[in-house]
Amino acid sequence: MTVGTPRVGVITFPGSLDDGDALRAIEIMGGEGVALWHADHDLQGVDAVILPGGFSYGDYLRCGAIAGHAPILDDVRVFADRGGPVLGICNGFQILCEAGLLPGALIRNASLRFICRDVFLRVETSQTPVTGELVPGEVIEIPVKHGEGQYIATSEQLRAIEDEGLVVFRYADRTGVVGEGSNPNGSLDAIAGVRNEAGNVVGLMPHPEHAVDPDVGPTGGQPLFAALLASALAGARA
Amino acid sequence: MRFTFEVLVTLKHGLADPQGKAVEASLPALGFTDVSDVHVGRHVRLDVEAPNEPEARTQVKEIARRLLSNPVIEDFRVLESSAPEGGA
């Protein structure tokens, strides 16, 4: 029973790394974190689901390819089809793309280097469970840490993604200007995160769960988690 | 019968191939200056138990489509299978 405190599930896959930080971020922001296991067919009645970062199955075959067929993904699919909020972070984003829940794909960074640093993201839409507290054009600062974060799609897909407003975040400078210098991995159209057509499934390469505690860096992840908890609560009450 | 297949997975034409680019960029240092259009793909070999070759091939195509390749960014080719083992 949800009485005022939204319950957010975090799925652990073999090789997940950031499940602990995601659970901690949920708790810091006032929610209840619920640990979920990839091999279970059980979302434990949570109000929102996070697929965390890491290297599921050692990135074998393609990042997220094997986890994209994990048993719990069937349940995530049903949950998403009913409009439940789903957030994929980094490897979780790759998994959602591989599972066909989000458009596009992620390949090796254009530089071929692993990147680990804070970046600025320009918010492109408020119409998602994680950007409801932000306005388009607003800039947030959160870290990236990935080797395979270059977002790509075929030209027809990219046109559809842009035309339908499915881009949620773009890499930008601190003033919100998008340019080559602020695109860390060569992503098409500087895309850092996208949503599905319904808007309830979101994936992004940067790590909001590492940016909620002012003692250890930027806090750009706070509004994302606040919005996720709010939409989880709204869903639970509906 | 057991059939052996090889599947080649390659990036779709026109998509960025940073691995291919990196290989290409390293070739001049080895003295190969006339090489271009280098692409890196994936090679998967597998054995399938099936009554006949067409049925085995159908399975392999399905495996390639659903797991070995990502249809958003990759194409695949199922190469000729070898004859069944043991001549049974």
C-alpha cells in the first residue's frame, strides 16, 4: 500500500553497478527504494521502475543486448504499456533500446575513449515522468561515465524522433547552447536522452543518481528524482 | 542432425563506425596507405540440432534477428552451413 511515499523499484542485473546509488538517491529524495531482481517475474507492486547503470553481462554481444531479454523485462513491458514510469540510466538506457522500449541505439563513443566527467544537459521537454519539474531550455549539470554512449539511429528514425519531440535531453554548454564542443560522445543531434511516444519511458546516458547529494558534486539529478517520485505517487493514487 | 552455421553481423551502411575508423587510422603507421572504408563487425558460429538444413537455417535467422543483431543499427548474413557431422 502506498500512503504518501512512492515506491520505486531498481532492477539489478548481473553486472549492474549503480543500483545501490539509485536506491540511495530515491531514499535521499524521500521515496522508498525497492530492490528488484532481473530473473524474477515480479515488480513487487512498485510505482516506478529504474534500470540502473553498469555493465550487464559484461557488455557481451552489445551493451544491454542480453539484459534486454531478461525475464523481468516482460513485466517492465506490461508496466510501461499501462503507462507506468520507467527510467533507464546509462546501461539501463542501452537495455531499454535493446528491448525495443525506446527508439535508437547506443554505440562506442566517437572518440573511442571512456568518458567520466560532469556535463551540462539542456532539457527539451517537460512531458516525461522525470522532467515535470523542469522547463524546456533549462540546463542541469550531472555526470556521464560511459564508453558506449554515442546515440545513433537511421536517418528516418532520427527524423521521426525529432518530429515527434522524443528528445528529452541534449548535451549543451552551461548556457544551454548545443555545439560540437559540448557533445562528449558524438551523439546524433547531441542527444543525451529520449522518451517513448507515450512519454512514460525515458532513457538517458548521464547519471542523475550520482547528482543528488551536494556533498559529492553537482545536484542536477535532484529535480529528475523529485519529478519521478511525484509521477510515481500520482500513478499510485490513480 | 547437427548443422553448423556462421553469422556475420555488420553495421548498416551510413552509420558511424568508430571501431572501423580507428582500425583504418592505424593502418598508415603499418605502411598501408591505400586502404579505406574499413568496417568492424561480429562473427558468430553456432551448431543447431534439427531434422534438416532449412529448419536449422530458419532457427538461425530468428536467433540472428532477435539477439545476435540489433535491427536498428545492424544487418546480418547467415553464411552457408557445413555438412552434418559424422555423415549419419
